[in-house]
Amino acid sequence: MNRPIALIIDDEPDIRELLEITLARMDIDTVTVENLARARSALAHQQFHLCLADMHLPDGDGIDLVREIHHLYPGTPVAMITAHGNMETAIQALKAGAFDFVSKPVDLPVLRKLVNTALKLHQTKNGTTRPPIENEAECPLRGTSPCMNQVRSLIGKLSRSQAPVHITGESGTGKELAARLIHQLSPRNDKPFVAVNCGAIPHELMESELFGHKKGSFTGATADKNGLFQEAEGGTLFLDEVADLPLSMQVKLLRVIQEKLVRPVGAIKELRTDVRIISATHQNLAQRVQDGGFRQDLYYRLNVIELGMPALRERPEDIPDLIEHLLKNIASNYQQPVPALQNDALEALKNHPFPGNVRELENTLERAFALYENDIITLEDLGLLNASQTIGAEAETRLAGESLEDYLARVERNLLLQALEETRWNKTSAASRLGISFRSFRYRLSKLGIDNKEKDS
């Protein structure tokens, strides 16, 4: 097997020699040049597995070269060499299509990780791993609408970069699914994907959760603990609902992104971190910046590339395919045959506004699966509210500080428990009292996690 070969472009002889020696020890051949003209000539005559290019060259800007390589040689990853602390320039390079960046003075362990990831990326492009996402019939992001084709195409491109990605979209549109897909298609796919909901962590525990802590650093710290950055080392850290980060944590996260260093609570030394950050929120993050609730500098670091997930109402042509896919999954989970869908039920689903998007569609089908009889789901089984009722119910439950999904689950749980209490936990009698089949009753108990332990509570 031929050794990989890298193109090094830098006008400083010492830097060229350092990079050449480091890559040689990694069994990588190199071609070194000192300016853009020689770089263009080398690229025209030879294929490279990787380019390392300085940002500022005697005859032009390294970012211009990034754009050229991205356009003319899309299979060749380019990493930029930037001045220490110059994140603005690094972000410009990432937006232009750079795979990643490394700062001067060059940290050799960081460089070696970057090079290994880039080589994996070159292999992916040349077909030794997974095929492009747009050719995958089993892609978890379903739908053939133009907006979903565009989403999948962009995800395919994002998987080839290390740039931070910010995913926007309403609740239930599949933001975490998109983040996981970017990770799975990336050269980091053999390392962890770690997801965290920033809104679900108490503020006083957030630093410990993200960065870890040392034993005895605070009351209750009985042992050393790795943070989520350490857990995601080499892989991807998905910060869901990032808009909920308190300002104090935003400052610390900003420094981690810039310096690629984390300091566990109570630790003296900082630790190198190598993770790709993908963030998401259903809120308007730019508006949060305007309102003073989110730091502008952190916003720019996270939102290097934005991926917008379309609402379900924007792609109604995808609903039939989604229904088929979701019903198959639901039936498989409960080892039951896949029911048919009555025509008027399908039409009702196609015309429903779905403020909860795909998640609401899935919940609707799960409820219908529990209720249907005679191998077919009817309009009545769906229990759909019309648009005005849906919006009104959602507004009312939000006023109570509870989501519509949580409200419906609570009502259903109370009804099931009441029927069980009234029949002394005779499940057959309880199902009969509620007017549903025993199979449907058992499914609901399983879905809500109700078991005989609650009988004695």
C-alpha cells in the first residue's frame, strides 16, 4: 500500500521543516512549497491526501487557496495554520471549506490527531467507508421533498468538515437525528457521540457535568469524574438547547472552543480536548444575542455553519412515507403486524398542522396503534384535534407550565390508574371499563411504565 502524501504550504522554513519531520514520523510523505503559485503547480501535477496551508503567504491569502481546493479538488482536506488566538480568521477558513485548523506555535499532539482524522476523511471520500448520504435508501431522515433532499445534501458536506455546526428548527423536527447523522458519516464515527440537553442540567452542576471534577472539589464530590468533553474525546459533543446555557457557562465554553482545553472543577492542570461541537436550539439564537441573553462571540463560534431543519407542515408530501416508516417501527417494537390506514385517516394526517412536527406524528400513530381494531386505523383512532383546538390546547397547557405531550400523558396515566384501582388491578376488567381491548390496555401500561409496583404505593 502506498504511503499517504501531504502538501505543506508555508513561507517559514522552520515551520515547513517541523511539519515535514512530524509527518515523516507518521509514515506520511510530504511536498513542501513556500507560496501559492508553487502550491497550485503541485496540486495540478499530483494528488494529495491532505494539505496544510498557512493563512498568510507572500503572494496571497491562504483562504483563497482553500476555496480553490474545495472547488477543484474536493477529495483533498485542507487544514489551515493560523496565528495563535486568531479565531476570527480560523472561522473564515472553516466557512470557506477548510477541514480544520491548527494554531501557531503548532502543538504536535493536536497536529497528529488532525492529520489522522484528515486521512480517514480522504478514505471516506474514496469509497472505503460509507457511501454518500444522498444515495442511502435507509437514511433515518425520511422524505423526498426538495427541502429534505437539501438537508441530506448539506449533512453530507458537513460530515467532511470539523467546523462547528448549529442546527435550528422547531421542536420535533429531528435536530438530534441530524447531529447523529453528521457524526456517523464523519471520520469521527468510531469515537463517541455524546448528547446533552443544556436546559436539563441545574446551573450549579453544569460546569462539573461538562468539564468534570476532582475528588473533594465540592461537597458531594467523592471521586474524580470525567466531564462530557472527556466522554466525547475524539468524537462529537452535541449541545442541545444551547440557548439555555447561563452566561457564566457561556464564557467558559467559549474559552474551551478557542483554546481546545478544559479544566475540571478543582483541577490545577488543563486537559487537551479534541471534540467536534454541534449545537442546536428551537429558539432564535440571534434574537437571544440581541436581547443580551447569549454572548455574541460564542454565537459566532457555534454558528460557523447553520443547518435548518424544516417543519413537517413545510413538507406535507413526506407524510405518507413517514407514516409507513413509523408504523413499521411501532409494530416491530411490540411484535405486532403493521395495520392498514383508512383513507380518511391518511387525509386527516396530511392536512394536520402538526405543531409538534415528526415527534407529534409519531406520538399520534402510537396512540392510534393502541386503539385500532380489525387491522385498520380509522380517523377516530387518531384522535386528532383540528388546528384551532390544537393551538388552543397547546397554549392552555403552556400557561400551566406543561407541554401538550406531557399533559396528554398525565391524563392518560390517571385514567388508567383510576380504572385499575376501581377493578382492584384486574387488567381485563379495567380494559373493559375503559372500552378498549386488552391488547391496547397492555400496550398503554407498557408505554407509560405502569406496573404492579404502583398497586402498593
